[in-house]
Amino acid sequence: MKDGKNKTLELFIDNANVNDKGFPQEARFLLVIDDGNNRTAFQLSQAEASLLYTRLKYALDQASKEYIDIEEKNRKNYEKKSSRKGIQEKDSLDEELERLDSDEE
């Protein structure tokens, strides 16, 4: 929601049927996008809707794969930083213990 206006996406379907001449007619789809200021509609045939579905699925799969790759890379970097930090803290503690031991002698 931007500026208090809801964005909506609606899908309406005219089911497949038999036309006046007795021939089968494909389903038709109406995709309506409303951004709060403007409302735009796209009428799609069954073939166009199928192509849109296929392309959206491919794009979503690619975007998901990229997100997962980035997430894994960030996790590995975080783990490396954490392990380096842990090693540095251990080295610092070892040095402090050595210093304390030498002070006692």
C-alpha cells in the first residue's frame, strides 16, 4: 500500500463454451491491475494466458534460485566472519593468559 491506496490485481474468467454457430470457444481471461490511481485491463485468450503463465513461472523460478544463491553466499560469509572472530577472540584470550602468567612469575 502506497499513499494509503491499495494495489489490486484481479483475474476474471469467461469459461469455455459453444458459440452461436455451434463451435467450441476457448476461455477468455481479463486481468485487471489497479494501482489506486489508474485501472488497466488486459484481455487474454487461453493461449496468451498460458504463455503468460509459462513465462511468469520461469521468471519466478529464476528469481527464487538467485535469492537462494545469495542467501547461501551470505550465510557462508557470515560463518567465515564468525569463525575468524572466534579465532581472534581465542588468540586474544591466550595472549592475556600468557601475560597474566608472566606477571605472576
